[in-house]
Amino acid sequence: MATDPATGYALVFGGWNGSGSSGTLFADTWIWDGADWTALPAAGPSARADAATAANPTAGILAVAGGLTGLSPTEFADDVWQWQTTSWTRSNRGSLPAPIYDYGAAYDERRGEVVVFGGQTDCSPISPVVIDDMWIWKEGAWEQRNPPFRPSPRSYDRLCYDAARDRVVLYGGNGGGTPLGDTWEWDGTRWTLRLPLASPPAGGGNGVSYDERQGVTVVYGSIGAFEYGPTSPARIVPFGSGCPGSAGIPSLAPKPWAGPWLGDRAEIDIVDAPPGLGLFVWGFSNTTWIGGALPFSLAPLGGGPGCNLLVSDTIVQLFVSNTNPYPYVSFVLPGDPSFLGAVMYAQAGFLDAGLGGAPVVSHGLELTFGAK
């Protein structure tokens, strides 16, 4: 079960209604729109259970890979299928490196890759074989990663991508008969074992999802529901308004992982930016500037109605606004813990070539520093 990135609805494929070595495997596709379930008449993967899923929101694709295709301990699939809009398509860009079952998988949005960890190569109830293999699927090819420090061998582990902190979170699993309750994070380079003050009961097969609205990972199942997130979250809040330029009213669109996090890079896209010289301003005040009050009207400089400087100019970044589809700015934030909870402000301005060099500005952003 996963979210269809094209519609935002929950999509379910396949499953199993039995126990032990009996039961029926399914190959049907269902979608939940928030009120009703609808069966979709779409031919796709063969009947299976416990196939891993990972969604690519950018491409609007949901991938299903592997899974249990029979009731014996070694009947696994290694194929990869993609769901897009209304149909399934088998990927011709490579199968799983080996037939495995009940591993964890998540799509790393920032790096554009699927992260796969663990699983079983034999699901015998007497002697299950669990592994600690790690694979990355990117641009149609598999690459094995062997970081020296990583989670122990396990199956039934669950992964999800924490977009705000730019981490793939792994929780729990089954270590060959031993329930596991540890929490790990993958940052694209290394695994880190986290030691939260409280954790859900040890075990595998629980649901793990990222709650974008609250910025937390949610673990749920028969154990109940638990939330996992930073104790000092970062926050970005827009304020004020921009003014029209030759390309519309510029607006600031922070990347999901922009934070601002101590010691990390804040990344922001500028939508509807006009052509010409751009200035991105970072400051520590949105009320005063060089002894005067903010907002400061740019009308004396040729700005139109509503063109106001909203933040002080502690740091100014210059760029040329001629990139497609929109300009992008980044800023490495201080890592000093004394900045935790501090507030900065940001705004973009332009000398709009389409308006003869007249000043045009975006709305402002209030950024509160957090720690991952």
C-alpha cells in the first residue's frame, strides 16, 4: 500500500488472505479516494504478497518490486513494475539483484533513487534467512552499497523518506526470529543509529509513513501509533506579499528539506522570476533596516504598488535570473548550537529587464533554525 503520487490517493496491490502454507495470493489493484474503494481493471504484476513499494512524486510513478509469489519458502519475484496514472508497466531497466522477500524500500526524493535494505532469501518458519544487503535503484540500474556501519540483517523492516530532514528512516524488523525495535537513518552517504528516548514495541511488518503536514514519521499497526521526529523542528513561514513583474508576482518555494537546519544548506526556488539581475536578501530583522522601519517602500526607486523591502540586508546574494524553469538559491547555515531557535528572514528582489530595470520583489520568509 502506498500513495499514488499522481492523484494523492492510496493505492493497494495484491496481498494474501491466508496463514502458514495455505491461502490465496491476489493480483488486483484498488484505490482509496478518501471516501470509497474502487477496483481498477488494470493488468499488472502477477499475484503476490509483501512486495515493496516506493513512490516517485516528481515523475508521478509508483514502483512495486519483488514479493512472495507462491506459498513455498523460496517462491519470490525479482521483477519491477511501475504504476502511472491508470496502468501498470513492467520496467525493462532491470530486475531486483536477487529474488528477495519482505525487505524495506523507500524513494529518496532529493537524490532521485530508491533505497532497498534487508529482506529474506528463505522464509522457512524454522530457519529463515535474513540479510543486510543494501541496494540503490537509480536511472534504471541497481548498485549495491556496502557501508561498514549499517543495520543488522533483518526482514519485515520498514523504510520511509523524511522529506523535511532529508533522511530515509528505518524502523524495526525481524532479525531471523528476534523482534527488533531500533531506529536508523540513511542520509545518502552513511547510516546513523538513533537513540530516541522512547520507541514503539519491537517487531516488524508495521506500517511506516511520513506525515508531511506535521513533519514526522508515523509507525502504526497492532502496536498502536507512534510519531518520530526532531525535538527541535525547523520552520519556514511566508509573510508579506510581492509585487507584479513582467513574469508575474515572484514567489519563494523552499525545497521540502530546506529546514532551516543547523549546519545544513537552505535551498529555495524562485517561481515567476522576471529576467534581469536578482538579489536574494538574508537578514535578522523584518522590522528595522539601517535605522528605519520595515517594510520600506521601493516606489522612489521606480517600484510599482506594493513593492516593499521586507527584510534587513545582512547577507545579499547576487544572481542572474535567466535559468529555466526558475532560479534557485542556496545558503549554508551556521552549525553553532547557539543558533538553535534563532530566526532569520529572506526575500528575493529583481531589477526587472522586462520593465526597464524597475525593482520587483517576492514575499518574505521567516525561518526558524532547527536541529535534525
